[in-house]
Amino acid sequence: MLPTGALTVGFDLDMTLVDSRPGIAAAFHALTERTGVPVDAEAAVSRLGPPLRTEIAHWFPPEQVEEAVRVYRELYPAYAITPTVPLPGAREALEAVRERGGRVLVVTSKLGRLARLHLDHLGLVVDELAGDLFAEEKATALREHGATHYVGDHVADMVAAQAAQVPGIAVTTGPCSADDLRAAGAATVLADLTGFPAALDGMIRLALKQ
């Protein structure tokens, strides 16, 4: 086992730890109702990962994007938190890190205060949370908190891991295929987080041999 405190595993949130698609779809439906601008919520939730502004820009003209982002975030707590559920193996993955003497970090493109609502509602306890970061931006938080691994479902998460110079552990519970995740630099690809504890043990053994 790594020395206590040496292991710090970062996790993405949406479609890595939690299935937020029903809640996000509900928030987009509410945004359409509030603004009158049609948003295809099912299309939006099929490509979760990039920042909210990227998705909003598909539906709103440039001059309305910032206001639409503000309204969406205003609506989000009422519509998106309760329908969101943990993905298979999520709780056990966090427990696995702690059982091995490690710390848990969540680094997400979602606004930090909204990510915190999800974690608190589901009782997912983490040591640190960094929000509103995407792709290479996530590497800043990973380095700042001393992450030794990063777990995510998107090719941009594997880009973040590479930029932070830590192994990327990918899960195919999001929009990206196993092949795309490997091509983006994933050290290992899992079907979901149920395989995470064994994969982590393998990586720890490998690190101890080096």
C-alpha cells in the first residue's frame, strides 16, 4: 500500500460518479419553459462533459448565452438534484480510496456549489471539490491537491489526467467509447466503477515496484 496520505484520487462527477441525466433533462425542460427557446434535452444529456456554456450555445444566440446560463443555474437546484442517482460502484469506489489510506477529490466542469448539492443529497463524502473546470483546466486542481489518479468518463478527463501527469482511469458510463478513451490516453478503461477497487490495487502495486 502507498504511504498514508500519498494516495489522492480525483473523480469527475457527471456520468462518472452520478447519473445526472434525468435531472439535467428536467432542468433543460424548465429552461425551455422559462425562456421559450426550445432545447432538445435528450440530445443535451447524451453529450454531458463539456462546460454548460458549450451546450447552451447550441440552442441560444450568442448574445443570450450568459443569461441562459444564469437562468439554468437558478433552476438547477429545484429540478436536477433529486432525480440524480449514484452510478454502480460509486459509493464503493470512494470507500476503496479511503480503505487504502487515501483522499477523495472531485474535479468537475459543473459549478462547484451545484456539484456540492449533488454530493450532499446523495451522501457522497469527498475531501476536496473543485468545479467549473474542463479538460486541461482540471489539471490545475489535480496538481494543486496532489492527485495521484483521475477517474472520468470523457476524453477531456483523460486529457486532464495527462496534463497533470497522473494515470487516467476511464469508465464507459458516459458519452465516450472505450476506444476513444484509450486513444485519449486512458491508462485503463472500465465498464463502470464496480471494477475500480481492483484496478486501483493493480495501479498501486505497479507504483510500488517503480
